[in-house]
Amino acid sequence: MPKDRSPTRIQKKNRAAILEAALEVFSAHGFRGATVDQIATQAGLSKPNLLYYFPSKEAMFTALLSELLDTWLDPMREINAQGDPMEEILAYVQRKLQMSRDFPRESRLFANEIVQGAPRMLDALSRDLRDLLEEKEQVLAGWMAAGKINQTHPKHLVFSIWALTQHYADFDVQVRMLMGDEDPFDAAPEFLDTLYRRMLTPKS
Amino acid sequence: MPKDRSPTRIQKKNRAAILEAALEVFSAHGFRGATVDQIATQAGLSKPNLLYYFPSKEAMFTALLSELLDTWLDPMREINAQGDPMEEILAYVQRKLQMSRDFPRESRLFANEIVQGAPRMLDALSRDLRDLLEEKEQVLAGWMAAGKINQTHPKHLVFSIWALTQHYADFDVQVRMLMGDEDPFDAAPEFLDTLYRRMLTPKS
DNA sequence: CGTGAGTTTGACCAGTTGGTCAAATCCATC
DNA sequence: GATGGATTTGACCAACTGGTCAAACTCACG
């Protein structure tokens, strides 16, 4: 394993190559389904060389997770309690949908792990996600109480946004199989915008 | 492998026990993550005995899939083109939500497979699901054209129902972690009912 | 240049896994 | 209760997998 002084040029390049390859392979096959050899080939390095940079397969996975989780939660952090409620929520939905379009591998990485009970992720989730959700839940509840948006269960509202947006990344093959030539992401933004507008616009 | 005459009492019992065990293990770990030994232990049989009833691990998986796919698509088949549009859709949503509550393992089995590109399922899906969706899409489009429900993209409408309902099964650990003591399925029926009612009720 | 730390790898190992097989056991039927 | 097919399994195998290690190679720096 490289010493933990400031990383050399080679260390920086190889660590990045390994994590990129790990994302590709882990997101496609899950933790158990991925092999170190696959990741090595994908990264253009030898297997022992990977294990020179990371002590184990598990270490690659957790390093990848902690690198990605922050980015993954950013769209939610950006929800501004002082902004216009309806527009804040709609913008959040669109940001999350963009994430599914632009980073489907990241979405599938998390999906794979959570579907199987998140054995390697539950700690990170309960540390970073729980508080963030609670904070934004308060914001949503406030907007509802003030009559700015229609009343609903704030947690289920957030879950619905996650479910609807991530579905386009996680179930990509199914969605594309059923949509034929049409790109799902052509109509999805408007569909979700309409859905949440109708759902949340307060009755006059 | 048992001869393919009419199955004996023992064959019926053991095949059923194996498929039940396979569902338990495959849904929790995915195809690659599951081992034949795990399934054998779960079924209370020896590994060679499993392979007496099914020629391979893959055969267990595909047998399980084809047994479940029909049941899985039933809620959608029940949508009645002659019924009341809004109530038909809302009833479909509730049926699908019940499936997530009552058969989460089945939901996760499909989720696991589709997230990873559905390598062992795409054929079955494109055979059974494609036609069914196209049929119901026509029904929905008809209802929209007749002004019975609000206009939207019918395919995305169906995807949204799948995403929202299956989310409670597939992301169960995450949802429960974030909801604490509260059972997600307490508020979910009303939440989804409200969501689709607001979304689909035609403007006066 | 030379030199020592940083990097790379071929060969190897132990544990796991899907699958085989011959022998043993069970069980329905006569 | 004998008999032949159905069922079960212990022992085994080859392939794969995560990980190790000593030896070789590369590179930055004096």
C-alpha cells in the first residue's frame, strides 16, 4: 500500500483509474458479482497492482461510496428554504432527474446495494442521509403549513421524488425496452414537472 | 433429474421447497451473490439433491422467474377498459402497492435482475410485458382522449406507478431507516391515492 | 548517473463454488 | 416382502476468486 504522504502523480492517476473502473463494474454487477480481476482489466492494471492501492475489494467499494455519497445528496442540499416553495421543489425534481440521466452508474451502484439490504452502506446512509432528510422535511412541512403547497406526507413526498427519478436510471433497460426508439429522458422532465405541479399546487 | 412423467408426491413437495428457498436467497443476494449451498440449506435439502431436481443454478432461477412473472403482472391485467377510468387507475395503484407489501421478495428479485441489465430476464419481459403495456397504454390514451382523466404521457404514467409502488419493497431498508417506528405502508396508500387523484382529475 | 523509495507483476495459495457420479437408500407396486 | 425405479448423498473435481509475496522494474532527486 502506498505511504500516506501527499500522493504522487502516479498514485493520483491510478487511484482515480481504479475508482472509475470500480464504479463501472460494481454498478453493473453489484459487490458480490464484481471481481477484482474485472476491475483490474477495466482499469488497465494488474490485479496485484489494485491491491497495492487498496487493501481489499471491500476497501475499493467503501472508498467509492464515500466519494460518491456527497455528490449524490447535493441536489437535495440545494433546496433553499427561502426560495419559492413550488419552484424549489420542481427544481429539485429536475436536478435529481438530471442525475439519473448523467450518472446512471452511480444510481445503480446505490440501488444494487440498497435492494440487497445495504449491508455495506447502512452506516453511511444513516449518518449522512437521515439528518439531511429531517432538515428538508421541516422545510416542506413549513411550506405546507403556510399554504404555499398542498398538504401531503412530507417524507412520502421525498420518497416519491427519489423513486420517480431514480427509476429512469435503475430500470433503464426495462424503460428503454418498452419505449423503443423514443428516449425516455425526452418526455420525463415535462411529465414529472406536470405531476408535481398538479399534486402540489394549492387549491385556489 | 426426475423423469418428466406426472410428478410424484415427493417431486411436487421438493420442487416447491426449492423454489421457495430460491426466492428467499436470490431476492436477497441476486443471481451471482446466491449460492446453491445457501438455497439447499434454506430448503433443508442437500446440494446434489437440488441438482437432481434442477439441472443448474441458472435453471432454478429461470424456473422461478417464469413461475412468478405471471402473478407479478396480474394487477395490470385486471385494469378494465370498461370500468370507471379514475377508479380503475387508483385501484391498480393500490393493488400494485399491496404486492410490494405482501411480496417484497418477488419485487426485489426482479429489481436485482433489472438493475443489472436483466441478462436472464429480458426475453421473458419483452415477450410478456411489452404487449401487456401496449394494450393498457391504448386504454389509458382512450380515457385521456375522452376527457375522463387528465392528459399525460401514458407510458410515463405507468412507469410512475411501478416506480412509486415498487420503491416501498425494493428500497425497504432505506425507507424504514428514515421512517423510524412508523410503518411506511400506513400512510403510503393514502399518499398515492391523493397523488394520482390530484394528477389525473380533469380540470373542471 | 546512482540510489533508494515507489511501483509493478508472475507465481502462488487457500477457500469457495457450480456441478458430477457412483453407491446407497427409499418407496410404490405387485 | 421382493423388485425396480425414484430419491438422496458423501466424496470429489475443475474453475474461479480474493489475496499474498518476493523479486523485478521505474522514477524522482541529489
